[in-house]
Amino acid sequence: MDELSVTPPPTPPPGNVPEYTVGEISWAVKRTLEGAFGRVRVRGEVTELKRYPSGHIYLSLKDETAKLKGVVWRTSVARLGMQPENGVEVIVTGRVSSYGDRSEYQLIIERMEYAGAGALLARIEMLRQRLTAEGLFDAARRRALPVLPDVVGVVSSERGAVIQDILTTIARRFPRTVLLWPVPVQGEGAAARIAAAIAGFDALAAGGPVPRPDVLIVARGGGSLEDLMAFNEEVVVRAAAACSIPLISAVGHETDTTLIDFAADRRAPTPTAAAEIAVPARADLSADLQQHAARLIGGLYRLTQECRLRLGGVERGLPDLPALIGTARQRLDDRGERLARALPGWVMTRRATLERCGAQLVGALRLSVSATHRRGDRLMARLTEAPLRAALREAGARLAGAAGHLEAVSPDAILRRGYALVFDGKGSPVTMAAAIRPGARLRLHFADGDIATTADPGRAPASQGRLPV
């Protein structure tokens, strides 16, 4: 069997459609997009915002009909002009390009700004609500301002009328030391610089080489909403809320309101008004001191009058102490005089009583002796026996001896023997010659009566002898 030969089918002739690789198509699309659009401005709402550790920011811009992916390279983040947030309507500037690995087109963003005042206000309101929920705007967090600060710190631009107005106002009202921390008040990086200045003032130590302010003023002149946006940034608001130094916010004109106003301890409508709030007027202080001094003097006078009236009422209720003392003194003198008169009489009475008792005792003794003799005689008469008589005689002799002894110790018996009792003028007995002063009045008591006499003044008491009886 003959070998069959297989003939391959003929190759179709090439058509008019060119053939590309996937990479070629991807690069062709990329070049077409970048060449056709170049630099564009796109308006939309930020969504799906993600920050990567590499520093790049990925997000999407959307409106009612479509969504466009975008990316901010790390090198462009610092020059972006604002911090993107979800839900904020912005206008971005960049280049349209594509990402071939995912077959996606995207916007390479170089600049970003808020899409008009409405977007700014919406973004500010969102931040305000979030910080309010955290309690950063609570009234209880606000501190009282010092009455007269020694050092005033100012965070503002070093150029312009703001700092000059503050310095002039403080010098006019009450000159104080002013420390200025110059910062840009608008533009790129202004918010971070303002927050750093507030934190820097707060970090100063008391008593250090740079004096720590007693009050802080964050000030800026008027401007549009975009010009004041630095003071609506979250970093500035948090720095103001965390500052331990009492802080006055003076941003823009009276009708302007920024988020730092809610976090500050006090809001001033203008920088000049902030200086007036921070430092009191010397004339006002002087007038206030004079008013307080007058009120204090008046109060002291009224208090003194009330105390005087109260003391007068108490005085009327008290007894007359001098009269009471005079009466007591008179009564004491009277009692003393009566006592001086009563003592000699009392002594004389006691002496008379003693003498009467002594006489009664002597009489009783005599009667007792006589009765005893009579009783013995009767017994002797009745007794006839000799032994009994002898016993009676012996008893009588003993009785007679006892009576003799009793008679011998009797005061009257002693006086009858020639002795006398000596009394001084007060009736007190005198037992020693040395106790008698020359010329002293004496009374001599004898058995039959008393005799008054005077001590011889010519002789000393020690040389006086016994008085003759």
C-alpha cells in the first residue's frame, strides 16, 4: 500500500487588522490619554481615601454620574495645598494616565483645593461636629484669664498691622512683656506652623531663660474663608484645646468664625480687642481699687458703729462695778472696825467666864471638903471601937493632906501667897518681861482685885525685875 502524503492546509493571507501585544496596547492607551488631555482640572467629591505607609495617597473622585480613581505621589503630598478628607468636594489639578497592570485609568493629582465656599463650609461643619462629639468644645474645659499677666504670648505674623495693634494696645493700657512667635497665617504649611507655635509656648518651663506666657493670643487680620482656613484645620484646633496656657482667639473680623474660636478659652472679635481682654487698663484698675477701698472703709465704719452700739447695750446691762466695789470696800471697813471692837470684849467675856468657873470650882471643893469632914466626924462619933477610930483618923489625915494639896494648887491660893497675874492692854497674859515695851499699859490681877499700871519707860524690858506686890 502506497504511503499517503499529508499536505498542510495553506496559510491564510494576512488581513488589514494589525496585531499588538498586551503591553503595546497598554502603552498606546497611556500615551493617548496623556497626549489627549495633558493637565486637567477635575471637580468631584473625595471618597475611598487611603494613606499608605509609603506616603502615597489613593482616592477616588465621584459625582452623580461617574467615579474617577486618583493618586497623589509622596513627593506631591507636601505641595498639595490641603489635607484631603472623605466627603469633601474639591477641585484637583493633574494629569490623566493609566495603570496597565489593572487596565485602569487614573488621575495623577498634583494640586487640590476646595470647590468653593460651600465645600469649605461643609468640610468645616463636618470637622466641627466630630470635634464636638469628642468634647473639645465643652465650656467646662475653658480656663479663666489672669487679671494682670506678666508675659503675653502672641502667635501671629511678624509683618502686618495685627502685631502692631496688639503692641500699641498693651502699651497704652498697661505695659507688659510681649513674646511674639512669628508664623505664616495662611497658605501651605501655615496650620502646622501655628499648631507648633502654640505647643512651643505651652512647652516653655516656668522660670526658664525664656519666660512662660501667662496668657496666649492667636491673632490674624481679616480675609476670605480660604485665607482663614489655616485656623479651621484640625491640628490647630487640637493644639489650642490641649494648651494649658489660657488662650484668646482673635482671627479675622467680628463676623468671622473659625474652629479655633470654639477651642479657645476666650474669643475676641479683633486682635485689638484681644489685647484689651488680655491686659486691663491701668486707669480702670486704679478706679476699681479706689472704689473697693471706699467700700471697705465704709464697711469697717458701719461694723465699728454696730459694735459700738452693741457694746453700749451690753454696758447698760452690766451692774455699776465701781459702786459695787465701793460698797464692798465700805462693808469691809465696817466689819474690820466692828471686829476690832468685838475681840477685846469677847476676850473679857471669856476671861470673866473662866474666873467665874474657877471661883465656882474652889467653892465646890471647899464644900466638898467640909462635907467630907462632917461626914467623917459623924462616922467617928458612931464608931466606938479603937481600930475603927484609928482607921478613920488615918483616912481623915489622908483626906486632909489631899485637901491641902488641892488648896495649894488653887489659883486663888497662889494669889493669896503674894503672886499676881500680868495682862497687857488687850487683855492677853504676859509671861515674859522681854515682851513688855517701855510705857506699855498693864493690868495686875491680885487675889482681891485688879490694878492698872504702866511699864517704867526708863528701863529696858530685859532689865525690869518683878513688880513688887
